[in-house]
Amino acid sequence: MRSGEIVFTGMDRVVFGRPAAEAVAATAERLGARRVFLLASRTLNRETDVVRNIARALGPRYAGVHDEMPAHSPRDAVVACANAAREAGCDLLVSVGGGSTTDGGKVVTICLEHDIREPDGLEPFRTVVDEITGKRRFPEYRAPRVRQICVPTTLSGGEFHARAGVTEPRLRLKQSYIHPGIIPLAVILDPAIAVHTPEWLWLSTGIRAVDHAVETWCSINGNAYTDSAALQALRLLGRGLPAVKRDPADLAARLDCQIGAWVSMTGVVSGTRMGASHAIGHVLGGSAGVPHGYTSCVMLPAVLAFNASVNGDRQAEISTALGAAGEPAADVLDRFIAGLGLPRRLRDVGVHKEDLQRIATNCMLDDWTYSNPRKINGAQEIVPILEAVY
């Protein structure tokens, strides 16, 4: 008989299908916030009216905006945003944009709570992985009192997780910050503002969500609860992503994608361990600057092929959920990703062959390398996976 534990988060609610400005203003009023500070995508802030509409809806509660958060949330940019939010008297942080604003915002709340004003001040708060055992050490610290609301415009799903990835630029390494108190208090899913998201970013982060669902389904500690969510996420994303590719103005399809991305996170946020696609993806982001979504586009089919010898029967259900029963899941995902016009090789996303060994070595610093369904005993076993898709 299986045993396990489902851990629910401290998220208050998810609002979907309502205009973002209206939903943000209503949430701020419900929470009694007086100084709402926005961490926004630069493009959304400077080239659309999305952020202005939110600021207008907040009225006197609006305290300012910061739009300087580069990809992969570098430590120095996180601290710079925190310093600006502190100066503005922020009592509620709203992030509007993709995964970098989401993850950066989570760690901004740590900075505000613990008066961190320089990048090195974050060092005691990061999660450390033992390179031999793969066990994680979680620092204990006071939960942030300033909470975060997320208005995501991509599909990577980090807004549903109490984990943030922040890059240490000097090491070129993405590091994790994990604490139940950094889970966003609310998430607002508005498909209308997602029409501004570049097609490559929307679709590729959609594959990131597919990756969440696939590695949840294949997880070494999955269960019936997370299994059912994973397969439903695949069905939603399997129909929604091609529909948006065909018609970018299809808001119903975009909402399918958004809800699919939300459901795909069920396993991740409840303690289900991911595998090598996620682990390698973290390192490709921090060590090689590859966008989140592209890491999954390149690595997911390769990792499925690597793992097929230990869970091929399990992988068959992935193919069925994507409408290709009887075909190997690695081939189904390869065709699905290519059909969306997304990259399939590491060289196509800017990775140099001479960096493969360093990437493989850094993967042994990521805890999800150690929970891959097919055991990985060292960096020498990761290099061939990378070479297969170079």
C-alpha cells in the first residue's frame, strides 16, 4: 500500500478570466494594502497600457513601479528592486510579467523582511544541496510580512510555488530560495494581457508547463492525486498551445493554457520530486543563459528517452493524453514541440559544445538530479544526454 503526504500552500486564491487591473485593485482593497508597488516587465510597462491600467485602478494605493528585472532574476537586480520598494513604503508587491518578475518578486519579499540591501546579503537564505547525497538544507528564517500578488504573462508556473530561482552572476549559477512564506498570496490569470507576450515566449513556457506535468506523472514519489492533475494539464496544454499558435487572439485557448499551467504545478507545489529535465533546465538557465521555456523544449524529449528503460510503460500514458496513443513519448513530445516552431537542439539556443561538461557538473548541485526516475550517478552520465541534443 502506498503512503504519502500532500502539502498545501499558503496561497489565498487564484482569480481567472477577469481583467487584471480590476482583479488587482479588488485584491489590494480586500487585503487593506495602502502602498502597492509594481514589479513589471519592461516591455509591458513601456510599450503597452497594461501596467498603467493597473496603476490607474489602484488609485491612491499605487506606490510606484520597477521594470529592471533581467532574465533569470540576478541577485543584484533583485536587491535593487527591493531597495526601490522599501523606499516607496511598499506593503504589497504585485509582479506583472514572466517568470523572472515572479521569482525575483518572491526574493524581494525576503529582502524587505530582513533588510537586505546588498546582493551578498542573500547568501544565508539560499537552499544548499549536498553534492554527495543530494539532500537539501533549508535555512530557517522569518517569513515575509509584505506579500506578493502575481499577474503572470507566461506559462512557466512559478507563481504557484514557494520556490524562487535567482542567479548568482559571478558563479553563473541559478540558486534556489525555498520557504513556505514566499508563496504569492494570490495569482490573477488574465488571458487578455497575455496577447502582448511574444509567441516564442508563450509557447516555449507552455512547454515548460508540459514539462511540469510530464515529470510529475513520471515522478518517483507521485500519487493518484498528482497523477490526475498531470494528465489533465497535458490535455489542456495539448489542445491550447496549438490553438494559440493558429490564432493568437483566441482568448479561450489562452485561458486553457493558463489553467493547464496552473494544474501542471499541482505536483511540484505539493512536494512531488521532479527529474533531470528540470534539473538540467535550471542549470542551462543560470549557467548558459537559456530561457526557461527553451530548456524544456530541448531537454524534455531527451530525458524521456533516457528514462524510458525504467518507466516506458508509464510514459505511454503521456502519449495517450497528447492524442498519440501507442507512440513513444519522447517522439510524441519531439514532434509536438517542433510543430510549435520551437528549438530542439542546444546549439540552437546558444549553448557552446565546450560548455557541456561544466553544465553537467553544475547539474550535480541541483537537488532534482537526484530524484530522476533513472538514477544518475555523476556528471559523466549527464554529458551524453546533453550531447544527444547538441
